[in-house]
Amino acid sequence: MKSTIEKIDLTGLTLAPAQVWGSVRLVPLIRDNAPGDLRIAPRKYSEDQMIVSLERGLVDKGLKYSSYVPHGLIMNWNTDGRPVATFKTQIAKQEGKCFEFEGCSMRVTQRMIKREAKNRLRLLPMHVAMEGFLQLHFGGPDIAWSEYSREALALGLSPRIEESLRGQWVPGLETALRVFEIHENQVGMLVFVSDELASAFVVSHPDDYRELHRTLLEDFYGETLFYYGLYGSAPEWIEEIDGEKVNSLSDLSQAVASMRGKFSQLQSQMADKLFGRELDIKNLYNFSRFSIHHFCTNLDPASENHIGEVILRDDGTVEYMKTYRLSAAQTRRAYLLSQLAANQWNITQAAASLNQTYNELILRIKNAGFGYLLKDHVIKDAIKKAR
Amino acid sequence: MTTRKSYDRVTREDLVLFINACFVCTGQKEFYGDSIGQNVSIAFLHEYVLGNYRSLYAHALASGINHFNQSLIIVNLLATGKQATSEQRTEEGKLIATALRKLPPQRALATLQRLVKRRVNNRRTRATIRDYLSSRKDPNFDAIKYRKRVREVVRHSHLKITDERGTLFFTKLNKVKQFQVPLFESFRQAHYAQEAIYRLPFTVAEGFAKKHKIPRDRFLKKIEPKMTMQEKLRLQSSAAKSGKSVPEIDLAQVSITRLCLYLLSLKHSEREEKRAKFMEAIEGSVTRTLNSSSKNLGRVATVLDRSYSSSGSSEKQRRPLALAWACGRLLQSMAAEYQAFWTLPVEDELMLSAKGQTDLATAMLAALKWKPDLVVIVSDGYENDPPGALSELLRVYWEKLDPKQETTVIHVNPVFNAENYIPHTVSPLVNTVGIRDAEDLVTMLEFARFAEGSTPLSELEDYLSARVRSFLKSTQRS
């Protein structure tokens, strides 16, 4: 896996005027002349929980990812660039193994991105990005500093846990998606909650988007967005037409067209914390002319941060994309880990670089939910000294 | 003097708001709002207007508002008789009696039932019930078809019934040997004999058919002569779906709104199959609607909304779209020259469906290019591609290109917005009027000038009084 710093932009996609409902602003992304050689279809999973085996066999020991996964995405493509039929029109066999355990149904499957046939791929949306995020510095301390517990030195950060909310719980999102009027040739959407970018979603073909529109509700969102959603309404913007320049009806239609352009510009400015920003991109998989990556912004706690997954065509066009807005606490946790890793997990050195005392950093690690990495007495001493 | 003026202005605004809401709101779920919100909102409006402008509130009964709101007004007036002066009461009495008589019987009786539920039982209410029931042409038929409703209302108002209806309502049927009235006797027999049910009205017979386990197909075939037009229309698609025989109806006799709703409910293949028949039916229905109030409007363009939101709600399926279509067809017949501009271009109106976003600006630009005298927008008013474009466009158009305002624009909205107590408007420069049935379009176009806000209150009062006079004159159900 090679990691590079790059930018992603929405070349080839037009931003149409947003539709606002309560605190949710939905910005449609339009792609004219989609080639149709990469098609994406949903696959529903009805189990309460899914365990994804990231290493080795299906039920062997090894690294596992566990989450509630309501749907996966099936990619189909044609190598010669001709349009291809979506997966739903083809026949499939069952994926992984299903179990029933104490009234809880469970599916065990293999890998986030799994090749199912010569030109078919199964991908767990959003979870690809989330897995990448959870795996940040997952190995834990590589030098056995005396503060770290035995488990931390042996197993690293495992188990690494993050929490997020279902789309249904973001106030107003369900209605906003219901009343949203899908454009012709729409292939994606930027979701803003109280004018904060919550998620970007892009697929390759307009028909697939129609099919997947409702799945935005099943995705997960950062907990911050729940609170933002409670804030009420995002303002409607009204652009004015300059009457001075209008002398005929064709001037007027020109003015309306430029009004559309202004909306597009304003909205893309709102999303500049993701697009046009330098991202830490990791290539995960290549197929045909396409490549799958996950990415992460620079984790600056002062700014908003996103993680995401993307499929790029060889010319750099975004063919699929899904992003997740990290909540402030999640950013802080990731930032803390990256700072520790940058200082070879030496707590004294890390504390100095963060302008903190040794004690403060110990407490900060504990408060961030990583107490399990440290020995018990180290934490107790720190608490005692803080009193 | 200024207080008088501002009082007039407030009154006029309140009243226009109220009547507008009464034309469109039915308390049902809409695309953008639930039924609870709709009901709370309209109930508040009624209470507010009743409390402040009682006689104008009563006059609204005659303004052509929809049945749901007529019913609410009748109930509210009868429930609060104490607050009325004696002259008001006389006038209200006449209006209520006429309105009830004009309502379809099931709705009139439902109104009276609402009084029962609210436990309103004053002398005026009892007299209203008595007069309404005695005004019915065939009380025996009502007693069978609306048996439970009539019975409840009669019992509530302690009405003395001397004929056989009393036995029908208040005696156990197994205690009765025989009824003298043939219909009642059929009703009694239908409890035991299959053949008797075909002499009963369709809705009553339907229950007995289930009781006797008669196959639906055979039942529908034999009951057909007893079915009303609406019942036949309602059965068209469900009967066709289950592969059973479809009762024949003359679609041209169906009102244009219902016809459009029915056609939109059909699959595209079915619409294609009977294209000629349907087109003819639309023509027929339009001519029949316009017979009484045909009008020449000159050069008319319509901007019709077929965006996804015009698919309505589960309670009002495709109603906004059907209204856009129906209004378009009516205006076509009323205009010397006509051109329709849909938000998403339509090649064949019969194949209409609700999709896409609400881009009113592009359609409006095309309409203005055609240089019409009147532009009628039929849309729910939630413009989103881009928002506010239509308003800006019209402002600049009138400022720069048409300073004499030779082009009039009216917005007809089939959706009530519960939050603002008014149908959503597309622009402050355009008069917005609510509409429930396309047949009210003529009335609404007349009413639109009040929505603008420049006409004085006295003119609105005169308008309403004139409507009241003609309303009271035509006591027959239209």
C-alpha cells in the first residue's frame, strides 16, 4: 500500500442548486454523458451484525472488523468501455456465512473489497474508509516504554472502537431525502447539516444513483451532526438578478443561467474543506481502468476532518465516492495517536511536543478512551497528582 | 381614520388568507407535511376567523370553498350560536341550510355526525337536522344507504319519526315480521336471502355479499345497475387488476379532476391502449365543465409543475399533478390561443408522470417568450432549481421589459402549507390562490384579484355578498 498526498476534485461533475429541508441542505451533483461501463448496485444485508475477516480465512483467527452493515455495493464493469448491465439483473450466490447467536443474527464475510467474479466486486460502503481510519497506528507502541500495558505492547490498539449514528437519527435527514427531487443525470449528492458538510456521495451512473438515493439514510454519520441537526433551519439563499443589464428576454435567460452558476460556485466553496484540500490517500485495489483508494484529511483538530473512499478512473474522474465527517472527539483521538506515533510513542517526548506536562498527557490519553493502552498504576498516579 | 384603514387592511388580509386556505386544505397528508399539522393549522384558522369576523366567516360558506371546510364552518357556527346576534343567526341559518343541501349526502351527514361527536345539541342544531332530513327527496333510500349516520343523527336530536324508518332504526330486525316499504323489506330479507341484496344500494349490498360469501365477480356483475358513477369509477382499476369484469362507464361524465386522477393512476400501457377513448373523455369532460361559465381569456400560457413533489402523498396520490393537467386542459378551452410549458417538457400529456426537480424559471422564460396575456402557474410552489429564480425573473421582467404589466401572472397552488396558513407562494409579486378541484378554476381566477392586496375590503365584502345572494338563490345541488 503506497500512501500519497493528493487532492480530489469534482471535475466532470456540476453542482446544481441545493434543496433545503429544515437543517439539511442537499446539493445534487450532475454528470452528463455517463459512459455506463461501471455500474453500482446495492446488496441488502438483513443481519444485525457483520463481521468482516480482514486477514486469512473466513472463520480463522486474525484481524476482524465488526459493525452493523445494512447494505453493500456491487460493482460491475466492462473492460472495453461498453455499457454493462447492473448486478440486480444477474444471478448471485449467497455471500459469506450467516449465524444466529443468542437472538442476534450475524454474517461473517471476507474482506472489505472482495472480487466475486471476473468483472464483479463487492465493497462495503463507508466501512472501507472507517476501517482505514481505525487502522491508523493500529500496531501500537513499537518500543516497550514502561508506561504501556502488556496487552498494548502485544496487541497494539486492538480492540479499536469508534461510534457513529445512523442516518435515521440525524434530525430532518429522512424527510429531506424523501422530498428531494432527483435531477435527470444526477449521480451524487453533497449532504450538509446546518451548512456543515456531512457526507459526499457519488456514483458512476444516474440510474444507480436513483437506486441508491435512499441508502444515504442507512449510512452512518458523526455524532456532531446529530447536534447540528437540532439547530433548526439552514437559510435559503436567494441570488439577485441585476436589472440594469437586462434589456431583452435572452438577457434574462442569460441572467438565470449565471444565477445557477453562482449557486454552483457558492456550494462548492462550502465543501472546500474536503475538495481541493490535500488528502492522505492510500491505494487499496486496482481493477480494469479503475482504482479504489481510501483517504483522510490531515486530522488538524482545529479544522473539520473527513475520511472517505473513492474509485478513480485512470484519468482521475471520480466514479464513486463516499465520505464521513469525523466528529471533534474522533479527530482529537486520531490526532493524539498520530502525535504519539510521531514521537515513537515516547510519552515524555510527545508531551513536550504537545506543550503539555507528562501527567496531563497521561490523563488526556485516558480521557480519549485509550486508557487500556497504559498500565493501571500509571493512570492512578496521574489522577492522584492532578488532585 | 388611519386605525379604520389599518383595521380594514388586516380584515381583508385575514379573510383572503382564510378563504384561500379553505379552497385548498382538506386536512389530509401532503407531500411536504403530515395530516396532523394540516388539521391543527386549519382548525386554528377557523377559530381565529370565527372569533373575529363572524358574519364574514359565515359568508365564506358561499364563496365556493371545498367541502371539508364548509363542513367545519357549519359545525363551528352551530356550536357557538350563543355569540351571534339575532340577525346573524337568521342569516347563518339560511346559509347553513343551503350549504348542507348542496353537499353530497354522505358529507352532509358526516357534518351532522361531527355535531353529535362534539355534543352540540342546541335548538338551532336540532332544527337544522330536522330541516335537512325533511329536505331529502327520498328519505327511505337515505335511511338504508346511510343507515348508521341517519340513525345516530336522529337519536342525537330526539327527532320524532312517525313512519317506518323509526322501526328500521330502533327495533331489532329479528323482531320485525315484515316492512311495508319495499326497500326496507329488501334490507330485511338480505340478511337471509342472497337475491334480495341486489335490490339494495351498492355499498350496503357489498357488506351482505361478504356475509353470504358471494364471489366478487358474480356480485359485481349483478349489482352493476345499482352502482353510482363514482362507485364504478372507483372500481375500474381494482376490477381490471384482478382480471374481473369492469363496469362500463361514460368517462366524459366524470369531472375533469377525477378523470385526470384516474388516468394518472393507470399504467402507461393501459393509457396507450385506450388512447382515443381517453382523449375523447377529456374533451367531453372539459366541455361539460365549461358549459355554464365559458370565458374567453385571450392568449394564455401555463407553467405546469410535474416535479417529483407533484406525486402528492399517500392520501392525495398524484393530486397536484392531476390538477396541473386538468387546469391546463380547462384553460386551453377557455383561451383563444394556448400553450403549455411543463417544468420537464412533455411530449404526450397522456403519458404524464411526476418526476424531476421544480425548475419553474426555464418554463416561465419560454412562456414569456411566447408573449401571452395571462400566465397561470400551477405548482406547489417549492421551487428549487434554483430557489427564488422565478421571483427574481418576474421582478426584472416587469421592471425592465414589461413596465405596463401587460402580462398577468397568477399562481394556482394545489397544496396547503400548514406552517404559514397559506398555500406556498412562488413570488411576492404574484397572486397565489389555493385550489382543490380544477372545476373551481373560474372562481379562483375571479378571486385572485383579492389575493393581490390592493383591492379595498368593501369590494371583497361586496363580492362575498353577491356570492351569498346567488348561493341562496340556487338551492338545488349543483
